[in-house]
Amino acid sequence: MTHAPIFHLAPAAYYHAQPIDQPYLPATFAAEGFIHCTAGTDLLLEIANSFFAGLADDLLALEIDPQQLTSPLKFEPPIPPPGTPPGPATDLLFPHIYGPLNRPAILRVMPLRRNPAGRWQLPAE
């Protein structure tokens, strides 16, 4: 298992509407059976700008400690969300959480911001 944090992208309004005293599940979980994640912030921003470019809501990046997960974590080839075309073939493996995301595994919640060109970027630290 990896020791480096992994990340999950979530629309802010949806994330904040979920009960804080229960594990987090994205809206797509029932249809897909897992939680999409990514490793590394460069890839995180690439995914944010590919799949959430037209999002009118604010976007959050959940930083997750894989060692704290109570659900299984698998590294697999990319599986695009339903209704989106498959991306180019790649040797990259993406972390997928096969179950609810327990809140103690979330290290921090980072709001992404749009730059002047409208692309998502991490907040300045």
C-alpha cells in the first residue's frame, strides 16, 4: 500500500451537503461501485481540468491518507466516469476506493480556485 496521500475531487455543494458524522460517498458511487482518486497534484489538476472544466460549483480536493482507509484501495487503469469518453491509453494506474471513505482518512479539504484563464489550480499555500 502506498504511503503518499491520494486525492479525490468533489463538487463543494455536494460534499458539504453530506452528513459529517457518516463516511463520505460521491454521487457516482452507486453506479460505479468505487470512489475515483488520483495520486499527485499535477495529475489531480489535469483530471480537474478535464472532467470538471464546466463545473459551475466550487471544486474541492480531498487529501486522503491511504493507511487510514477502512475500505479496500486498488490501483487500476483509468476508468472514466459514465457518459465521458475514454481518455488516451496510458500505463498510469489510478487509486480507486471500493467502499465508503471514512472521515478520519481525510487529511484536509482544499478548495481549488480558477486562474484567470478559467483553469483549476491549487490554492497558494
